[in-house]
Amino acid sequence: MRNWIEHAVWWHVYPLGFVGAERDARACDGVVRRFGQLTAWLDYAVNLGVSGILLGPVFASSTHGYDTIDHFQIDPRLGDDGDFDAFIDAAHRRGLRIVLDGVFNHVGRECPIFRRALAGGPACREASWFHLRWPPEGSSEEEPDYATFEGHRQLVALNHREPAVAEYVARVMTHWLDRGVDGWRLDAAYSVPRQFWSAVLPAVRARHPQAYIFGELIHGDYSGFVRETGVDAVTQYELWKAIWSSLNDRNMFELAWALKRHNEMINTFVPQTFIGNHDVTRIASQLRDERHLAHALVILMTCGGTPSIYARDEQAFRGIKEHRVGGDDAIRPVFPATPGDLAPFGWPTYRLHQELIGLRRRYPWLHRARGRVIELRNADLLLEAFHEENRLLVALNVADAPVVYVITTSVVRLAGNLTTQRKPITTEIALPPHGWGILASDAS
């Protein structure tokens, strides 16, 4: 059983951007030992309150990390095996767990396995690892056509019906779990046949039953995917979208609907939740009103799930995702050498994250919490987060006017800028314009 995940809050890091690695690996002359730059931030993560680091790609690749060349080699732009082992040891000594990003839907064009398949022709043993369409005899074409990931010619899709591919992926996952990592994020899991994961994961779990494994899923039947593949969780993009969209549009009905769907998912599994990651516009840029950054974080930290904070979102950094070459640069920037080199304007947001992450970890039952709407209007919401006998109230107001709720129980404020006033048989909860709060029964 993976009971430790009930207490997990991740700090999500994109390593190649974090350390300012060369955009093209060919520009890197030998091994550049940069894992120490990540190690220098581990105490910052501990002080933030997280329990683990969710790492983006760390394996040898040609450019951005998702065009993997060798799943068994650390990217030389980050360091080597010794540097990686030292980083894992430093994290574990601080009580931080580590999850790796596994790109198993495709490989980069420069992957030696693919290059051997091209050179060896249709009879090559490794040709069956890919979806190759060989040119007819006498054709002027020099190489076969091949399936790609979403049309990107540098990302060559693997043939997941080939048993050797399944054996390879299981071997990769087990190798790094043996080396001390605690879990895997399965990149583009939605593009891989579900039966592939159901074939691979049992072998991995037999050796590492404590490993946490979740898949990247954007649309579709989240619960069905979990049941059919054997992953622990998937990325909850529905809730991510509903959080910023409902705050921007002052439409709490959208959030309420998404939370209803979220409740249904928790009947099957606990989703991986987030308000920012390496693929989307940063939450501080996504929101039209910066006052609602707190509201977004409150929702993340009080609903069921395994939450992650994308590094520097806790400092209210901006960055817009653009759909063009280099369009991820703004959301994957280099970090300063140490936290002390950060600009001062982000620290109030950091302290807010500390407060709400701390609250989350004081109430670990929130991992499986469901939400029940108590009062709902376009621009305000009173919500009960509950699991078994545990209860918290969450109040959100994105209107320009104050809001008052009247409830029959006595409560105490845990966080936020609301006020409460106890009457003979009721309690009034007052939220200022754009206010928020989290409350508990004063008997708890």
C-alpha cells in the first residue's frame, strides 16, 4: 500500500530550464554538473512545506527533454549518475520523495534504437519497435515514414504492441526505482494503449509496491483509465481549467460542477491536482485579477487530490504559454543560484503557500475529501470539504461587494480574511469583496 501518498504535496520542477541548460544538447561539451543547483533549493522546498519533488525530464535527450535519447543515462547537461545519486540522497535526507517524468510514448529521432532500426531495414530486430512504413523498392525516398507524437517529426512514436517495448519500459522504470526514486509520472499516457500500461505496471509494482505512478491525461474518462491501466492517478485537467475559468468569469457554477465531477472520481481514485505545471500558462498570468490567486490556491489545498505546486508559482511568477517554437520558454525559466537571489515581491505569495500547505498537511484527510455546496451564487461559494466525520468550510467571494452567510453551527477561522460572529442559534460569516476563508467547527 502507498499510504505515504496521502500526505504528499509536490514541488514540480522542470530541471533543464531550472538550471539554464543549453537548448540543444550538441552545444554541451561533455558532462556539466548542474544537479547541485537543484540541491541548493531543497531547503527552500522543505520550508515551503512540500513533501517531495516532481521532476521533469532528466534523461539524455536532444533538446527539451521529451525527445529522449537514452532512458538509462542522465542528461549530460544536468550531470551524471553520481550527481543524480547525490541529489536523491540529499532529498531523502530532508524527507523529500522524488518522482521522475517517464516519456514512454515516443523517443527522439536521435535515439540509437531508432537509428539502428532505420539502418537495419525491415528485417532489423528493432524495426518492430516503431510504426515504420518502408518506401517501395526503387523509390527515391531514403528512409521510411514513421508515426510521430502529435505530428512532431522529432518525436518518434513507439509501437506499444511490441512485447520488447513493454519489457524495455518496465526495465527502465524498475532501474530508477532501484536507484532510489519514489515514483513516476507517465508523460502523454493518453496516447498509449491502455493495455500497454496494464501489461507493464504489474512487473514494476511486484518489485516496488510503494511506488506512486500517475499518468498524464487531459480529456476523457479519467476513472476508466485508472481502472484499466493500473495507475494510481491521472492529472486532473478538468479541475485545473474550472478553477481559473470560474474565477475569471465570476461563475462559481462552473467550479461547483467540476467539483461534482471530482467527487465522482474520488470514488475510484485520488487525482493528481494542480493549478500550474510545465505545459500551461502560469496561474498568476492566467488569472485576470491577481487578488484571486489566493482563491485558486485555497481550492487546490482543500479539495481531494495529491496537489503539486509548479516551481515559482509560489512566488507569483508570470509566464504565458505560446503555441510556437520556443513557446514554453516563458514558463520554464532559469532559476537564480539560491533562493536568496529571488526578487522581494514574491515572498508574500510564498508565505501564503506555506500557510495553506501547512493547513493541508495538518488535515491529511483532505487527500480524499469531497466537496458539498452549501450556498452558491455567480460570484461566491460556500463549500463543505468532508471525509468521513471530518469537516471544513471553504468560503470564496470574487464579487466587488461583501457577502454574508448564516449557518447554524459554531465555527472558528483557520485562514483567510473573513470574520465570524456567533449569535444565539446561528453564526454569521462575513467575507469582504474578493475575500476568502477556511473554517472548522470550534469543537474540532
